[in-house]
Amino acid sequence: MISSQARETLLGPLVVGSAFGVVAALATYGFVREYGPHIYASSEWSLTTIAVAEAFLAFLCVAGGTVMLLGVLPLVVSRIASWLRTRNMAKPNPAFENGPPSAAAQRER
């Protein structure tokens, strides 16, 4: 399961990505409605259907990309770094293979 901290980390990029996605969707819809008759002159689909489909795809790409870049990527990097830290700490110190040196052994040196 996903922790509450990870959920909160993903919530911000989701909101920002959705806002940027709406802007991109509106821009795409307006572009296709304006220039679509020249681009899709011989299409079987209506221009409104094409504009809505492209706007939806633009929203998904922008929102998904923002969540991946600003949300998932930092989570993955922090989990990998945490795993590497714990893995390196679990290795025994070769200087203490037979246990820590006793006080008598240290005096002999």
C-alpha cells in the first residue's frame, strides 16, 4: 500500500498537473476548432469529436507527465536512496569480524 506521506507527496503534483492539463486541453480544443477544417478536411469524424478527443489526450499527457515528473520520480529516488543507505549499514565492518577488540588487545598495540 501507499503511505500517507507518499499520498500527500502525490497530491500537490496532481492538482498542479490538472490545472496545467485544463489549460493545455482548452488551448488544444481552440486550436483544432480554429485550424481543424484545413487539417482534417477529409476526415469521417466530426470536427467537434476530433477537438474533444485531442483536448482529452492533451489533458492526460500534461497531467500525467506532471505527476510523474514532480510526484513519482522524487518518491522513487527517495526510496532508492533509503534502500541504499540501509543496505550499506547492514554490512558488517571487516575490522570487527571477531567482535570488537578488547581493552587488553588494545593495550598490547
